[in-house]
Amino acid sequence: EMELAKQIRPLVDRDLAVVFYDLTTVRIHGEAAVEDDIRAYGMNKELGGVARQFVLGVVQTAEGLPLMHTVHPGNVAETKTLQAMLSTVLQRFPVQRVILVADRGLLSLDNIGALTALADQGGRRLEFILAVPARRYGELVETFRDIAFDADGPGAGLAEAAFAGHRLIVAHDPLRAAEQGDRRRARIAELEAMAETMVTKLDAQDAARATEAKAARGRRASDRGAYSRFTRAVAEAELTRFLKADFAADRFSWSVDADALTEAELFDGKLALLTNAPDLTPADAVARYKALADIERGFRVLKTDIEIAPVHHRLPDRIRAHALICFLALTLYRVMRMRLKAKGHSASPRTALDMLARIQQHTAHIGERTFNGTSKTTPEQLDLFDAMSLPKPA
């Protein structure tokens, strides 16, 4: 990877390097433990559940060129990986200004102070664009209540405030906000309808028991069952903030927390970014953050075309070697993409590889004579060699 860095350095702008960083999880097989094992159980992003895995971090430029990768145990806290990664980037690449763009899981106010101090040591400037995680939105309630968004021009739907001593840039999408609000209210209505059905059934049972002059002791048991079903359904729908069961009441009842619902709607359709870059407009900051999605596309390439997972290695060094080989494959894939795009070629790297895989080399033996040659290349295949600045097959 150090040798790769030497090849990439001339492509990195010394004055301004926008660095994107993100992490993904890679499933791994095997039960036994080894010394310094990096296989650990953690929340797997692909499965949405707990799995044995390791964590892979990728750093890339704004143009989509991978710079380096990191390998961590499967249960690592994402925020702890940021400082070591940036230290390596500053060591390998002689940039004077770094703008780090990272997703929500990597934000820590403690991290921000450490990262800024790290960059200042060499007279370099470290700036960042980090998404504020949803778990911290509660600290922004008053800010979001008072914030005013631009209605027209390039800054439409954008606003700026301050948070934790840095610039807070908020992007608002009214259509997305309406969709999120409607979806939440629809789910609440479904749960209330379910609760009303249970109340109707319980009332009917009470009426029947009264007619038969039987004791109503079973009523409390039925209420407990209703409470259990209702609270479980609310928890599965992730709406416990809004729907509250009244356990102190004699009969099954519930309520909707209108204040919590109003507060949640403050954040619908909003993206909150924290940055210390003084010369970035809000629109530029949002555009650069959204470009982070290109790393996610790279992760999909790793897991589909390159097939990084599942991993069957056991020893840490072999797992790291496996990750390195896959990272180098991703780098080649992205270089192909950059060259094809620069020449205006419409083929994707996957399409190009499929077309070039049809070229075959043949060796034929006739008596004591041997003949070597390649299959006939098509004009489309020759165009790909031109677009990628590669010599044509002899």
C-alpha cells in the first residue's frame, strides 16, 4: 500500500484534498479463537443483525480514487478509527489542507478536538464535514425551531447556525419531510386501530360475563395480554416515543404524546452537517457530503464484483492480506472507471471486464511445431484498450 501511495501522490492536489472516509462490515466464518483475533461479533450492516465479522475502512479522494484502507476488529467503535486513519493519510500524502468527509457513525465531539490538534502540529489545516447523528438531534431542538431556510437561489432549502463551536449547516427537503411525517402518522394510526380492536373485544367479553353473572377476574388478565401485544407492536414499529401505554389505569388504555410527535416532525426531511471549513458555502458542504455515497458504491463493488465476503481465513495476517488484495482490486476498478470516463466511453468497468474476458490466448501443437495467438478482437474491444491507454493484445 505504501508503493501504491507513491503512484497516487502526483494525482493528489497539494492545496486542497477532499478525503472521504467510511466503514463497512465483512462477514467471516470460523468459530475458534486465535491470538490477536480480529474476528468479532458485531452489528453487520448487510444482514442487519449480529454476525462474526471484521470492519473495513476505505479512504478515497473526491474523484473516487482509493487512497488507503484499514482493517479493524468486528466490534470496533467507529469513532475510534478516525484519528489513526487521518494520521496515516497526513503521513503518506503531502497535502497542506485536508477536508475530511465522513458519515454519522464517525462523529464524536472528542474526536473533532483531537483531529484538529493532530493537523495543526504540522502547520496543516484539517477541516471536516461530518453528519450529526440522529441520536444527537435532541440537542438541536431549539436550534431547529428557530432556524429559517432560504426560499430561493442556490441556497434554497439551506440554513446555517452554530453547534458545539462549529458551523451547523442544515438542508431541508419539504417533500421528504412530508413523506416521513405521513409515514409516521400512518403507522401510529394502524397501531391505534389495533388497540381499538382489542378494546372492543375486551368490552364485548365484559358484557358477556356480566350477562352470565360471572366474576370479572379474567378482565385483568385480558388487559395484561392487550398491554403486552400493544407494547410489543409499538416497540417493533420503533414508535415508543409517541405511543404510551397507561399501565396505571384499571383498563387497557394508551395515549399519543403530541409534544414528542411535534418535536420529531422538526427533524423530518433534514440533514444536519457540522463543519469548520470557513470558505465552503452551505450548498458546497451538502454537495460534498452527498458525494460520500460513492464510497458506498465502492463497498457494493467489493461485495459483488470482487466478492470480498464471506471470508474463510482464520489468522489475522491472512485476513488483512485478503482485505489488501480486494482493496487493490477496487483501486484497479476505480482507475478503469476514471480512464473510461475521461475518454467519454459509456462502458462501466464491469461491462468492460466482461467484454475483454472474451479475448483468449491459444496455443496449438501440430507435430513438433507450436503456434501461439490470440482470438480476433472486435472494434468494441479495441476501443476499450484505447480508452484505458493500454497496449492492444498482440
